[in-house]
Amino acid sequence: MIALLLRDLKLAFRAGGGFGLGLAFFLIVTVMIPFAVGPQSSLLSTIAPGVLWLGALLACLLSLDRLLALDWEDGSLDLLATAPLPLESVVTIKALAHWLTTGLPLVLAAPFFGVLLNLPVPGFFWLVISLLIGTPAMSVIGTFGAALTVGLKRGGLLLSLLVLPLYVPTLIFGAEVARRGATGMEVQTPLLMLAGITAATIALLPFASATVLRINLR
Amino acid sequence: MSIAAKANALWEYANPRKFLATSERVLPFFWIVSITCIVVGLVWGFFFTPDDYKQGSTVKIIYLHVPAALMAINCWLMMLATSLVWLVRRHHVSALAARAAAPIGIVMTLIALLTGAIWGQPMWGTWWAWDPRLTSFLILFLFYLGYVALWEAIEDPDTAADLTSVLCLVGSVFAILSRYAVNFWNQGLHQGASVMRAGAVTGADTEEKVSNIFFYPLLICIIGFVLLFIALVLYRTGTEIRARRIKALLARERVGG
């Protein structure tokens, strides 16, 4: 398991692995927002929590089609499926690797982008916390979407169409935590709901992803 | 004993030939009764009920809105059931019925959203509000789109049936989750609802408040829509079965020639 994780991490970090692309996309979205809505700092600080959450979500989405497609193309996915490791563990490791290479950098970068959008000071802490709890769910759900569309030639756009509705609950509760945190309101309820969604998706969705992957590898 | 026999009899319709024969026999009945119900319900509702004292004649849009919204949700439930049957018992008719139902669900969702917007414009003063119920219908619409797109994208019919079935199961869980998330989100956003939002009447609310004058034609319309949905699903499933047969025949011909 650890060998597989290390392999995925290495592949992501080395040239052509696409590490940092998500981060760059997140930066560009953040820079484009003021051009679109105007530079008034009061307006920016109102929309900052939601916009940062949406930016992180889209950046996460962008990297999903590489998650399994490369292994599918060179045939290593078939080998992994016949390996003694259960396919459920394989997809969990894949999701973990995706989170470490995409989700975690987004979480760490979010406060700096928050400065660009004039995020209110108490919002920084809750933005990082909510992203830290929410991004694992995005990786796990995204792995399910990637497993669904792995056999398709041009699955990228379809993947977005399938995965975005599944992201709705995570986005709602995550952005709610960040927004409430930024305005100094009580955050406990959405925070617990967000954590619950993440825990449930991590516990259950790998089984669905593995089932779907088995169907695709048939 | 007899219940078990009946349950076994139900599975006989997993045989496409038997399904086609029976559905062709009952289809005319469903077409005639459903269209009669809808015509009677709509004419009764539009011309023989008084205008609401507050809403005027706009109240009459519920004869389309409520049945369509009802069927939009029930269609997804039917797809969920048939997907489960496909995954467990591998009956092709079941998978094809789910495939046949999805576009009907899309149309029903669209009818509900559009009639709601047309009613909302004079009543709330806006075509669209991010009310929880409206929002969850929009999300349901997106789920339908993804489901149909996945069916269309995969060439191998059995793989497509498997993948869409799993998507339907997972999607159902997330759809329910979204419904509650949206409820929470809107309350969180608009504490102390404004007057307009308090008037954002939900389907269930109208039903409770509707007086008997409006209720009977509405009931007839709902029955009509349910029967129309059944007729459409039977018809479209038959089409899917035939399309697959044609494909098999063509393939055989190519191999033979």
C-alpha cells in the first residue's frame, strides 16, 4: 500500500505529472475574480469565502481526469486489479495520493489567496479548517467519478458533469463554515455536517469506486 | 403460496418477448385513460373552477406544476428500483426501463421548473428565487443530465447499464443529502425570511391549502400524469428492446455476409 502511495506521489511530482497545475489554476481564478466583479474591497471580502471555496473545488476537479486515466492507458491499472491488494484499498490510496498532491497544497495556499480577495481576518482560520476537512471528500468523490469515466476516450467533460452535482453538499457546508467564520458567526453545525460528509464518503464511497472500476476493467 | 406465485409471475416480464406482448396489449388502455384524465382535469381546472381571490387565474398552473413535479421525483425512484433489479437479478428489461425513464424525468423536471417560473413571475415578482425546493429541483435536473450523458457515452450496453445503475444508487444518496444541505443553506442565508420568501409556496404547502374546488381536478390531473408516465415508460422500453434487437440482427447479418 505504501509502495503504491509513494509511486503515485513520485509520478505526480516528477515532470509531466501535473503537480502544481491545480494550484496555478486556483491562483488564476482568484486573480480573475476582481476583474469580473470590480475591485471594491468591501464586495470582495463579502464574496471571498465562497469564491475561494469554489476556486479550490474547480482546481480539484481539473486534476481528476488524470487520476486513473494514465494508469488505464499504460495498463498498470489491470496489474493493480490483479494484485493481492483489494481494489478498494487501491482506490483509497489513489484518492489519498490525489489529496496529498492537489487538496493539501490548495489548503495551504488558500490563506495567501484570501489576502488577495481581502478576506476578513477571522475568516482565515475557518477557511483553512473547512478546506482541510472538505478537500478529502472532494478527492474521494472525484475518484468515484474518475472510475466511472475511466474507459471513455473523451471523458473529461462528462466527468465534470457527473462529479459537480455530487460536490453540492460538500460545497454548501464547506462554504457555509468559511462564510460564517468570516462574519464571526457560530460555525459548529455546518462544521459537523461537513466532517460527517467527509467521514461517510471516505468510509463508503471507495466500495462504489472499486465496483465501478471492476466493471470498467471487465 | 399464491403471493409467491404472483411474485414469480412478475419476474416473467423480465423476458423481453413476454414484456413486449403484454405491454402492447395494455398500452392502448394507458394511453386512452391517461389522455382522457389529463384533458378532463385540465379543462375542468381551467374553465370550471373559480379564480383564486388572491392569485387570480395564475393559481390554475398547479394542474400542470404539481403533477409534473410529483412525477419528476417518482421517476427517479423508479429508476432507482429498476437499477437495483438490474444489479441484483441482471434482467435486461429492467436496465432498459431505467434508460427509457430518464428523459421523461428530465422533461417532467423541466415542466415543473418552467411552470413554477411562469407562476412565480406575477406572484413573487421574480422568475427565479434560490428557495430550497427550487434549488433541489435544479440539482435533480443536473443529476438526470449526468445520468443520461453517461448512458450515451458508453458503447457496450451491459457496461453502460452497470455503470449507470451504480451512478443512480450513489446519486440518490447524494441527491437526498443535497436536499437537506440546500434546506440548511437557505435558512442559514436568509434567517427571518422576507415576505416574498414566506410566500415561496412549496408543492406540499399548496396541497394542504388547496380547497376542494381545486383539489378534484388536480387529483384527476395527477392520475393522468401517473398513467401517462407508465404508458411512456412502457412504450419507450419497447422501443429500446426493438432497437437492441435490430442491432443484434445487423451484427448477425454482417458476420453472415
